[in-house]
Amino acid sequence: MAADGFKWVFERGRKIMSSCVITVVLLLDIYFTCVIGYLSSPHVGQEPPYTAQQKPVMSSPAALTASSVSSAATGESYTARCPSDGLCTKLPAECISCAYHHNCSYGQPTNFTCNTRPGVRCVNESGEQQQNFTLTVDCRFCWQLDASQYLCSNSTSCMTVSCPRRRYNATCVVLELAHCLGRREFQKRLFCNWTGGYKWSTALALSITLGGFGADRFYLGQWREGLGKLFSFGGLGIWTLIDVLLIGVGYVGPADGSLYI
């Protein structure tokens, strides 16, 4: 009787060990498949080529900058976006032309001589109409402005979750009420930072409740891993627990490389 009991325990333990070994082998196979596939993809180790933008050329210490004139404005169309009889110092950049110069210290307030464009009217602090006025601007090029003073294009084709973090070439345009030296449209290399609409809370909830069936992986667009969890019953619970931790800390993200919202 005791011998039969020991035999049953031995057989049971051997089956459990076999299941654990199979699960570990499956996890390792999926892991190495993902790693090898990622490392062999053409985008690994390559950064998008940086297209150098022509720097503004100023032939004299006081040169009229093209940055104060919007290239999109044609004819007199800019007058519709320029407030009438407002303070000259509060006009958008496309409404005025300023003689910016380099004889200034970086970040220090500097006075520049400006005049309104044809068809634009403005007044000074006393309410007197004027065409020529002095504008005080911090001495810095447009690409040196604070990030809150310009808008940049966003890329939806770069991986946000990668090591090292990846960058993309963005085209940035200065906001109309911000004044600066040089070109108002410039390029910058920014970190990939976009979202495809996947919620971290939803992914974590699915991982905790239905993670054994691969619902979390299916939700994130990782259908291969989802099938693996589905047919292995969440790796007998081991894979499910691992995914709860990985999703909880944000290590596992959407398959398209975007960020959670």
C-alpha cells in the first residue's frame, strides 16, 4: 500500500516536472524568437538619416530675417491674422519685419528695430499709431527656444520602447507670438513619443483576469504570444504571473511600438 502511494507521488511529480520543463522551453523559444527577429530586422542599429537644414545666412550685422515673414502667407492674406490697432509689441511675427542682429548675449533681453508690414496698423503704450517701433526679444535662435514655444511633427513609425531610445527627424515651427533669431521652421531630432490608443489600465486588467487565455497579449496586438499563452493555459500560470509583472512596470507594451495612454 505504501509502495503504491510512493509510486503515485513519483508519477505525479514527474508529470508536473515535465509540464514545467515544457513551459520553460516554450517561453525560451518565444523569447529567443522575438529577440532574433528584432535583431535581424532592418531598422535595428540604424538611425534615420539626418537631413541638414540650411542655416540662415546674414551678410551684415543687421540683416532682415526671413523668420518674421510666414512663407505660407501670399499677397495681403496675412492682414486677416493681424489684429488692428493693437499694441505693436504684441503683434504676431508674420505681421512685422525686424532687423535682428548677432551683437547680443545669449538669453539676454535685446532691443531690435521693427516695422509693421503693409496694411497692418498698431499703436504704442500711449495709444498713438506708429509704424516703426522697438521690440525686446531674448537673444536666441529659434531652435534654442523652450519646447513650449514651437510645435513639432510627430512620427508614428518609430519604436518608443527600445534600448537605446530611438529618435526621429521632426520639423518644428515656432508659434506665431514667439519671436526669435533665424528661421522659424527648423529640424530637430526628438525621442519617439506617440501613442496608438492602448490603455495601460486595460492591459493590466486583462492580464490579471484573462491573462491565462492570452487576452492581454491579443489586446496589445501581440497575437503570436497570445496564441502561445492560450494553448499553454498561460504557461500553467507561470507566464501569466510574469506578464502581470511586465505589464505592470510597463516593460511589455503595444506591438506597434507606441506608448500607453
